[in-house]
Amino acid sequence: MGSSQALRDARRYEEILEKVIGPLQRPLFHLTPRAGWMNDPNGFCRFGGRYHLFYQYYPYASHWDSMHWGHAVSTDLLHWEYLPAALAPDEWYDQNGCFSGSALETEDGRLMLMYTGVRLETLPNGKKKEVQTQCIAVGDGIDFEKYAGNPVLTEEELPAGGSRFDFRDPKMWRGADGLIYSAIGNRPADGSGQILLYKSADGLSWQYDRVLAANNNRYGKMWECPDFFELDGKQILLVSPQDMLPEGFEYHNGNGTLCVIGQYDEETRTFTEEANQAVDYGIDFYAPQTVLAEDGRRIMIGWMQNWDACAIREPEEPWSGQMSMPRELYLKDGRLYQRPVREIEDMRCDPVAVCDEVISGRVDLPGISGRCVDLTVRIRPKEGSSLYHKVAVRFAENETFRTSVSYRPHEATLKIDRKFSGSRRAIIHQRRALVEESRDGEITLRIILDRFSAEIFVNDGRQVLSAVVNTDPAADGISFYADGEAVIDVVKYTLR
Ligand code: FRU
């Protein structure tokens, strides 16, 4: 079981490479590939008392290539242990890649993976194109056997006009009726995106059901990596559209993640859209998947990287790509909110608090520094003084480097700027988000820093800005700046 030459090679290679990468060369608690390249989270689930997270993986180099599935497990979503690679491209139907997919526990206690098999086909004009089908592998949580009847979904089961070249990223769940459902990204004839719904009694034989959601050329083109779940009485569809156009301050990432909030009628399987928003307002976030924790929390992890900005990591670095902080999701006032998973509280130590500090110009605060920190900064105008123009928190700072997050209440814009974070490439380094509710100058930023990233949770998670930083870990300064006068409260924990 699980023993093709390609998989044995990958497993042997990653085991050796893992030992070459020192612990300080990796983040403290964000998952990176065991070796080489990582993109999307796959098969995020709970199985056998642990969380399993698979990922799009090319172990042999720090760039995207023929996709495998890497594998890691955790009990707290923050400390990960690598397991051997789960899938390698070793069958006729997935010879050019095992693309994204999901996992579900079978009734007899095994773990079933559904993924996209990719095979290059030579077209009549001589050009090669990827044909995508859906495939199954079942196993014990470490070794997986690809189903002899693969692929289980091909172009035969596409609705009229659906493209066999863009048909990928199945996300399975078990319905209240006991059937297994799968939402799969596809492109209809209009070149836009759509999410197709399939159903199955056993996970092996599948029928097309209906179009679950159609893009109709509203948000980008192809819709990748769907996830579909109930949250606080509503139904959420997460999709990652390719090639988005920015709208105001939303959707600036080219490839970004869209959250559609609506109602789902399980009987008729109709999803009615009510509202939508971007999921992340920073630079690096894509293709998230969620899991339901035992206590009912819906937890999301995304690939903390933008396809257009992968060059932030230098090609000779031994890994590329990392997962975001796991985030608890909830709805409030019709919006999706995200909070750092509460398990992070067990990693906090050495608290330092500063209260009612009036700042003007640059300020360093005693005891406030570090590169792996959980830092909350509450900012407000100074009574009796005119509204400040700008307040900034700067981190990963020394004489050469700094990354900052700054808020301008007159524009209600929050900006992350990583221009001086060690990147040697002319990729995007700044992003602004509109924070309307903070026009009065009151804003709370919870900043989670790890060695290679910053995630800013704004106003209790109403918005989040994520960005990779590549700054020398020795740059551990944190400072504050105000143009005008502002008052701040700061609480900092070292993460360990
Ligand atoms: C999204 C994606 C998926 C695909 C995978 C390939 O980042 O393009 O649609 O399954 O990456 O690695």
C-alpha cells in the first residue's frame, strides 16, 4: 500500500532534506513543507484524535512542479509533526500531478481522500493541455491506496459547456441525508467560474447534481478550491477566484479568496447568496480550507502566499510556502470575522503591558520587542487634542529592516508595508484596507508575528491582513510612531 517508486522516492528525499533545515530556518508555529515547495492546504480534517493537514507539495525544489500531497498532523494546530508524503503522481490519470482536494472519514473508520488527477493531453493543434479528473485514495491515515476504479469523475459527468481542463479541487462533506457531497470548481462556456455539486452513497460512485454557485463573470474567472459549510445559522461558500479585478478596497490580490454568505436549503440543495466580502486584506492568502473542531469551532487555514509574489523567497532557500495561522471563524453583523485559534494562548509567556501611553513621533517601549510575538495595540485619539494623522506599529526592525502597519483615520485606511523586509524583488510590498468603523481614530490591532510572517487582526477580527516577511530574524525591534498625538495600550506576549 502507498508504495509506488515515485512515492518511495519522495518519502526518502523529504526525510533527508528535513534534517538539513534547521529549526530557526522555519517559522515557530506556521506549517512549512517538509522539503521544497508547498501551496494549497488539502484534506484538512480530524481523524484518529488528531488534525491532519495535507498540502500541495513538490519536495525536490522550492518551486511549483509535479504535485504530490505532503502530510502533517497536530493536536493543537500549532505544533505540527510531519508524516510521510501521502500521494505522488504515479498513475496514468494523475501522472502530471495530484492537485488539491479534501478528506473524509469512511463509515468503517478509514480516511478517504478525493483529489484532482492531472494528465497532459496533446491537442489536435499539437499543444499540450491539462485534463483534470477526480480521484479517490483510501487509507489508514498514513498510507493511502488509490482506488482501482479511478478516475471517479471525468468529463462524462460535467454539465453541458463545462470545461474538462478546469475541473478541480473537490471538497467533500457528509449530508444530513447520509450521502456524501462534493463541491468542485469548474469553468462553464462563458469562461467564468462555477461550483458544481456531486453526490455519492459510498464515495466511489458519483453523480452530478447541479450548479451550486455560478460566478457569471462577477469575481475573477475560474473559481478554485471551494469550501462549503454552515456557520452561525448561515451557509458560507469560500472560493478562490483567479484573475480578479479590484473593486474599491476589496479584491486586490489578483488571485484572492471570496467569502459568499447565504442560505442553503439542504432538501433542494439550493444556495442563495446574500452578501460577499474578501477574506484577507493583506498580500499573501489563498485557497483556504476549514475543519470543524470537536467543540464546534470552524477553523480555517489558508496558503499564506500570493501566486504573483512567490519570489519573496529566494530560489536557493530550502523551502517555499507556508500555511496561515489557524483562524476561528464566526459571523457578526453579517460579516465573516476571524480570530487566531485560541490554542495560541498556551504558547504565550512573559507578558508585558503598557497602558495609556501618549505617543507623538517615534517611541520605543521598554520590554516590547521580539519576532515571535502576540501583540495587541489599542489606539485612540488623545482627549483635548486634534485627531492624529497617522499611527504606525513597526516590527521586524533594526537599522536595515522594518515592516509596518499604519492607520490614517482621516482616510480610514490601514496599510501594511513590507518594503524593507529583506525582499530583493520588485513584487508588491504594500496593501491598504478600508477600516470605516475606525474613522474616529479608535482601532485595535492584534499582530501575530512569526519568523517569516505577520498577520494583523483588525478590530477583533473584522478584517485580517496577512503578509510574508523574509527579514533576518535578528531584526526583532518593535516601535511605535504617531503623526500628531495618540494614546496606546499595548500587551505583548512572547510565543514559545
Ligand atoms: C490553487 C491551485 C488549485 C490546484 C492547485 C495546483 O492554488 O491552482 O486549483 O488544485 O493549486 O497545485
